[in-house]
Amino acid sequence: MRRVPIFVSLLLLAACSQEAERTYTVEEFVANTELLTRTISDCRDNPGELRDTSNCRNAEAADGRLRLQNMRKALGG
């Protein structure tokens, strides 16, 4: 009988826990500029908490890659 309240308590705690945020790759950010823009905006709005997250680092890398691609196109390369 003691197991039922413990099980219910664990079930409620699991339901209330935060869902893990999906980590996007650099290629996914390059392919989806809307996601890239939103993520970079979020990261720059809260750099203290988000600066070192995988999504922020990948978004910054994707932004740099897109900027280089755009420069190459502008220079005719």
C-alpha cells in the first residue's frame, strides 16, 4: 500500500519537470533562417543564461557561415 502514494508522487513530479530543449545543428539553422533569427535574438536578449548553450553556439556558427556565403556571392565567387 505504501508504494501507491510514492508512485503517484513520482508520476506527478515527472509530469511537472521541464521538457528538455531540442538541440539544433548548424546545418538546421542554415536551412531555417527564421529559426536562426529567433534563436540568435533569444541568445542576445539573455546572454547570461543562454550564451554557452549548444543552440546559441550552433546559431552563431550558422550565422557566421551564412555571412561568409553572402560575402562570397557579393564578390562574385
